[in-house]
Amino acid sequence: MILFAAVVFFQVINLPVEFNASSRAREQLVAQGIIAGNEEHYVAKVLNAAALTYVAATLQSIMTLAYYLFILLGDRR
């Protein structure tokens, strides 16, 4: 349980890094001329959606941790 909680904590701490990486990737794609300026909006949407997959995975991990904690601590009377 402690190890799983550590993984969940790491995922929560890592979320801002993922959003920053998406932002930097978009900037690099424009700076290197890989995408045109008018395509930046669409690329931003795709990269934001990719970053949101990490949010979904983190929320799922938090809920799984809560589930296991409720099982572990649930019926103690």
C-alpha cells in the first residue's frame, strides 16, 4: 500500500511537468518550422489532449488507492 501511494504521489507531482512538456513541444515545433503558424492551434489541442491522458491516469490511480484504503481500513469496529 505504501509503495502504491508513493507511485500515486509521484504521478501527482509529475502532472505540471507533463503540461510544461506539451507547451515546450508546441513552441519547438513552431520554432523549427515543422508546423505553420496557422496549424499551432490544432497542434496545441492535440498536445493538450495528450497531457490530459496523464490527468486521467492520475485520477484513476488516486481512486484505486482510495478503494484499497477503504478495503484495508473499512470494517474496523
